[in-house]
Amino acid sequence: MTTAFGRAWASIVSLLPGPADLAEVRRDPRRDLLAGLTVAIVALPLALGFGVSSGLGAAAGLATAVVAGALAAVFGGSNLQVSGPTGAMTVVLVPIVGRYGPTGVLTVGLMAGVMLVGLALLRAGKYMQYVPAPVVEGFTLGIACVIGLQQIPNALGVPKPEGDRVLAVTWRAVEEFAKNPNWTAAGLAVAVAAVMLLGARWRPTVPFSIVAVIAATIVAQLAHLDAAKPIGDLPAGLPVPSLSFLDLGSLGTLLAPAVAVAALAALESLLSASVADGMTVGQRHDPDRELFGQGLANIAAPLFGGVPATGAIARTAVNVRTGAGSRLAALTHAAVLAVIVFAAAPVVSKIPLAALAGVLLATAIRMVEVGSLRAMAKATRSDALILVLTAVATLALDLVYAVIIGLAVAGALALRAVAKQARFDQVPLDRGDHSAEEHALLAEHIVAYRIDGPLFFAAAHRFLLELTEVADVRVVVLRMSRVSTMDATGALVLKDAVEKLHRRGILVLASGIRPGQRQVLASVGALDLLCHDGREYATTPDAIRAARDHLEAAGVLSALPGHQPRTSGEEALR
């Protein structure tokens, strides 16, 4: 009992910050502070925009960036990860807000945080690496499209139509704009997006998002552009933490959305951390610690009115490019945003919603990596199909269904590819020390087959058809040393094939059965059929000799010139 408790405690301690993290922070604090300041400038309009897009408001986006950003920075598994509200999470949250309201979103975030901590304790981080690249590229493309479409109402300066289907909402927004055009809002959105996209090409290191937002706000204020609706009042500080939103009776209803949010938070955060690792030399994140940090961040954020958070790829990339070396940079980013919340809320509240829409439109466009999509589409037809299906499902359904569909199709295509590797080939008999006449007679009555690759449910039935179509012979020898894997379906199909051959009077012998395959063969009763009369054959020559003895006992070889029969039946069965 004490040992089990000790292991559990050691597992928890391994997820907490340690001396190595502190040593990294002390290495170059000035560089990290400057990087954190830069990331905060980039993150401010994104936090505001994603808060607005989620349906909980700009204040919720800021609270998430501050609270979740700080906790994930301290407890996360990456030195470079920056966390906060993201476009992918917004895509999932919009229908949850529409169905369950703001309190439902806060409860979902809290539940998802608890689930993430549980995944960390179960050491589930390593399993996220098995998500195929076409699925990731597909839902990234789909997310970019959804984020862009979600901004259309604010970009056009029209009230957001009711509904949680982004295509329908966008269409109704365009219809409303056609009836009552708001060219001021549309112009601001296009101008901000253009400044960001063109400025990134001209000076990639300059945070043009904040420059464009400041310029749009100044123009709207000086020109008294009433059509450019501002964010509105923001609280001068974070609210007092509270669990007043929690309704224990609704936990069962919100379980499915919470699972979806937790899955997305885990996937996007670990993907972002992997991207950060790839941009640096010597940095490697701990996936379980990252899940633990994101879990704590999502438990705390709802207490302050924040939306669920994940690792943010775009902000993390800015953090790496500006020279961050430790988690102090991400922590600084959260601290700077906290200062803005406390000191500059009246100024921030005047930012036009159309300007934030322009920021997110540009962000959506920059999410689409044309080169990666082209390479993935050209790789194989299967990869292209998975990418397109995932992207379309993201746009037409939602992100969770899209990932499920992408994984299901990828799994099915992978199984088909693996099943195609299974081969069932006839191999010639080794002549050995037999005479030409005897070898010819043996070849007439004995046939040997080699099974290569997996013998499992996806490939087993093809094997059954081929084996049971064996021509009239006396003995079939199965060489099984190259069977890479076998499941119960494969073993049952093998048993069925052997029984059908036995009913035709054909003896089946097997050689090279691996130790790992014996259990599955024995469990379905196939092992006794293959190991005829309790005899096993380690090699194919041993099985061929047994087949020859069987033919001799049956009198098949007695017509050969100079044949000397065995002196006893016992010797013939050895």
C-alpha cells in the first residue's frame, strides 16, 4: 500500500515545476521579457477577437489570456508554449453557447480541465502523436474557413444572425448587408486585414495587428464613425473568482461537449508544443506535463469568466521567433495583458468590432499553409481524401465530428494498406536428398505455402478463399514463420480453412509457429489442427519430412523403383 502511494505521489510530483525550469528562467531573463512583451502585443487583439467570436465577449477572452496563459506557462510541459483563447476552440464553443448559454460554456471548460488533469495522470500525452498529418492539415484548413466565416457579421457591421451553423449564419449576414450596406465597417475590416497581410510580407518582425487596430480605432474616434460599433465597456480588472455558474444537475448533459473541448485542447496544445520544438534546437516538451498545465489553466479560467484555452500555435511561433528561451516569456505575456486589463480597459473598449474582425480574417488566411496542403494532396490519394473529408466535415458539421471522421477514414485506409501487404504464396519443395522420381512424386502430392505479413480481420478472408481453393493434393504445409501479427479473426479463418481441407482428406501441417501466436491459435482451437497428432515442426524441412512419412504410410511412395518402406508404423510417424 505504501509503495503504491509512493509511486502515485512520485507520478504527481513529476508533473510539477522543478529546479530545471527555474534554471531555464534565470538563463537570459531580459530576452524572455522582451519576447513576452512582443507576444502580448500580438495576443491582445486576438484575445479580444476570439472572446467576441465565442459569444462570451471581449472580457472573457482577456480573462482567458491572463489566467490560463499564466497557469499554463508555469505548469505546462513546454518552455516556449503560449496559451490562451484560440480560433479552433472558438469553433467548438459557438454551438455550445447557442445551446447551453454562457454558464454552460464555463461549466464545460471546468469539466474539460478536470479531464485534462486526469489524462496527464494517466500518462496519455504520448498517444496524441498518432493523429495522422492529413487529419491535422484538414481540420486546420476547416478551422481557418470557419474562423473567417464567423467574422463576416462583424466585418460587415450587421447584427449576428441567430444559429450555430456558420454557413447559414454567414449567408443571412450577407443578405442583411445587401439590404442595409455598412461600408464603414467593411472598409475597416478589409483595411486591417490588408495591413496585417501586406505588412507581414514587408516586415515579418513587426506586430502589424496591433498597429492596424490602433490606427482603425483612432480613425473611428476622430472621424466619429458611428457605423463602426466598438467593443463596449470592459471591466477594469479581473472579476472575483466564483463557482456561481456551476449547476451540478447539468453535468450529465454537458459531458459530451466537455469531452470534445478536452480532446481539442489536448490535441491543439500538444500540436503547438511540437511545432515549437521543431522551430528550435534542444527544446523538447513533456506531453503529460503539458496536459497537466492545460488542465489547471482550464479549471481556473472559468472561475474568472474565461473561455476554455489551448496552446496557441500562432502566438507560440511569435514567441519562438522573438528569441524566447524559457517559460518566463509566456508568463510575461500574461502579466502584460493583466496590466492592460487593469490600466487600459477604457481605451481598449473603443476598438471597433470590425477591426477585430479584420484581425481574425487575416489570421484565418495565414493559417492556410498552401505549400503543406499541396504537398499533402500530392503524397497519396488516401492522404488527399482524408484531408478533404476532414476539412469539409469541419465546415459542414463541427470540429469533433471532423476529427472522428478523419481518424476513422485514415484508420480504414491504413488497415486496407496493411491488409494488402499480406501474401499467400506457393513455394517449391526443396529436393534435399530425394531422387528425381521421388521429388516429382512428392511435389505432386505435397504443396507448401508461405504466409507473409499480417493475418488479421482485414486480410483473413482473402486468405481463406485462396487456401480452400488448393488443388487435389494429399498434404498442405503452411510456413508461418513470417506471419507478423495475428488476431482472433485470423485464427478463426485459419481454423475454418484447415477444417475444410481435412474434410477433403487433405492433411495440413504447419511450421514456424511463433510463441506469440500460439495463444490466439489455441484459444480458437486452431493449434490442435495445425499440430497434427501433437507434433510441431520448427522448420519447413521438418514438416516436409513428416508429410513424406504420411505419404509413405498411405502407400503413395511404394510404386517408386527401389523404394524401401519403413519397418514399422511408429517409425513412419516420427
